[in-house]
Amino acid sequence: MNGVRTTSGQTIEPFGNKLRKLPKRALTRVGIVDVGSNSIRLVVFDGAARSPAYFYNEKVMAGLGQDMARTGRLNPKGVERGFSALARFAALARSMNIEPLTCVATAAVREAEDGPAFQAHVERETGMKMWVIDGEEEARLSAQGVLLGWPDAKGLVCDIGGNSMELAEVEAGKVGRRVTSPLGPFRLQQVPPEKLRDHIAGILAGLAEQMGTGHERIYLVGGSWRAIARLDMERSGYPMTVLHEYRMTPDAVAKTVDWIGKHDLNTLRAKVGISSSRIELVPLASQVLSQLIEVFRPAELAVSSYGIREGLLYEHMSDTLRRRDPLIEAARFTEKQMARLPGFGKKLYHFLLPLFPDLPPERDRLYRAACLLHDTAWRAHPDYRAEACFDNVTRANMAALSHPERIFLGLALLHRYKNSRAQSQMAPLFELLDAEQIREAEILGKAMRFGAMFAIDDPADAAKLHPSPDGLLELRLTGTGRQLMGEVAEARFLSLCKSMGLDCRIT
């Protein structure tokens, strides 16, 4: 049954039915406490926006579930550290006036003999209600976290924790079949090494019967998967370190697992900044991932930084909000908070649109986002605005944005502030784009650089752009436009025409 368990053992409605009773638009901040087998985390989202903004984020590696498979009980040191963390998180939430605050516990508290006692102690001493969810509900919420980041996600979500691993199908914005399994590294530590491969294979065979195989993509959720992905970046010399939407092929994973096995874990940990408690679980998680790929045969694996916490945020959203583009919502929020003229970005987009007819939807959204973000780095020193724009976008917590799309957007914004990208410190990242994509980003950036010269209420009141099939770009100025068209604006217009390979005319 897909539900939640109280201290008395009573099963009640899952979160989907509970949270949808809350007012959607009235929410200002949403607080989530995630009590996992390895870590306990408090995340405060800045409202139920379509793209998550992390107002506060703190994690403690408590290790509640360590040795639980052997003892049947929560780890005593983990209990002590866990309660201390939860008392702190409850106090922080009260000071931030977080309402509602949702505390969710997963496999360790769910399965330990003393889990109900720990739950009752936390509720009694902190006043914080702890919901202990079953494995299928955990799978559903993790899958919803993936949908928050990938609205069009299609495939299999695989969420690994300390004591369990969940699978869930996602397609067309919905969560389908889901299942839980005992394939968490803490649990696997109790299996004799010589029996480990067969043990994992037997469980995976059962999961394959329930979920089917041949899913084109597997979305990886969980700290152990992210650690492996970060090590894959290190092995392959990948130029970015943003884990969300990082893609790996099965062959790449096989090479990385082999590479991990040949290196000292402490040396690897020091190189990439993975915690000691996390790196210890990587060898076992690597074995699970290798066999998962053998059984389910995906064409690609994609890392999701969004999981159960973001899935709970997704519960707060209305269907209308869920249908919005996370990238555009994040760009609008950023413009509202940081631009000198909030609202100008949309007008700039429409002003420049004649230059880019027939944009496919996947490109159009990038152009819209670029225009919304074009003036959000103005507080930076003029000498560093171009690099600051690029860095902000490529590292930002933005959803529904692949790594090449991040670079495209960042490069366009770099050129909004700077004509040339020569000798840029960001040059290694440009390798994720081909020559035509680089040229396209430069043109968009220079178009925004020119359009920003008409920073009045609406640039369309100053001028109109008319490209013609015979290779001419005409700028038709109004009376207001003639007043605004100084030598800097003219130089930027000429630079735009040159990048597009067009002749230019100003009338």
C-alpha cells in the first residue's frame, strides 16, 4: 500500500492528498526535512516556484542506518547525531517562520526495530511531526523530483539511499509503476564479498520483472550516484562540475567503475571533494550500478540533483504551475530580483524576434531566458560582468537545462557585455558546443548588447529591425530612436550585422 505510517502504526493518505489541500499561491517558503539512512537534510525553498530556489540548505551525515541490516536497530551514534540535527533544524524553521514544515523519514526509520521510538522522541522533544513513508511512496516522491527538473522526463528513475534503492517509471509528466528494494550500500555491507554479485543479480532480476527493461534513459537520484558521476567527470576530464543533467553512457560508467577500483579512495576523495562517509559507499554503489546497467540496458544515464525533497515541493504546486517551463520561471524570478528594469527582458525578446524567425521551441526558450537574464549582472564590476554572467548561468540551480544549453546561454550573455570571447577563462567550456552553436550564441549576445541601448519602456517605440532575404538588415528609427541612436549604439549595430554576415542600413 502506498501510504505513510504514524507512531501508532496507522496508515494514512500519502502526501499527494494531504498537501494538495494547502493553498498554492499563499505559500512564501516551503521547508522540507529529509531523514535518510545516511544523511539528514533541511532545505527551505523560497516559495512554491516552478524552478526551486534554495533559501537554506544544510546537511548532516548522521548515518542512522549504518549497521541496521546486522542489528535491526538504528545506529546509536547516528541516533545521537540525528536527534541533535533535527532539534537544530526545528529551531531554525521556527526562527524562519516556516509554515508548513514537512519532515519525512525513509528506509532506516521505517525498518528499524527502534524506528517508532526515535520518531516519537523527535516529535515529543522538537514538536516536529515526522512522517515515515513506505518504499513506494519514497519512489513516487523521488520521481516527482525528477519531473520538477525534467518536465518531459521519460524513462526509469533510480534513487539509491543508504538502506534501499527505489525505481519508478516517469512519462508524460506522470509517475507510473514503482518499487523498492534492499540494494542500499549499508545493507550490502552485510553480504559476504564472494556472494555479493549473485545477491545483487537476484534482486535486480526481480525488479526487472516488475518494471520491465530497455528503458531508454535511467535518471540517477542519490548521493552515491552523484559521487560516481563526479568521479566520471574527473576520469574523463569533463570541463564542468555541475552534476544536474550530467549524462553518462553505459560504456563510460564501466570505464569509471574500473578506474575507481584501481585508485585509492582517499586520493580520489581529496581530488573531487567527496565526504569520507560518502566515498566509503562508492565501491558497493558502483557494483549495483554496473549490474543495473547490465540488466536494464539503458542507452543513457542522466544525473538528477533533484529527488525526494524537490518531489515534496512538487506536491505543493498546482497543475497550472507544474505545466510552466522551469527555465523561464527561474529567469523571470532572477530578472525580478536583480535587473535594473524588471519586465524589460520580455520586450527585448519581442524587439529582437525579427532577427530569429522560425525558432524551434527548444531554441526559443533559450532566447527568451537570455533576454530575461540580459541585465542581471549589472552590479558586478564592468570589467568582470561578461565572465560573471557566464559563470552565474553555467553554475546556477536551473532546471530543464542541459549542459550544452547552459554553455549556450552563458556564452550569449557573455557577448551581451563583451564583443570578443578571445582569451576567456571559460574557453574550455566552449568545447561542449559546435562551431555553429558558438556563432549562434554570439549573434544572440550581440543582438541583446545592441537592443539594451534602447532601454526605455519598450524598445519597439524607438526602432524596428527588418532583415531582408537579400542579405540586408535595416534598422528603422522613430523620432525617439533617433535621439537614442548615438555612436555606441551604432557601433553595436554594425558589430551585430558583421556577426550575422549581413549588410546594414539605418533609416
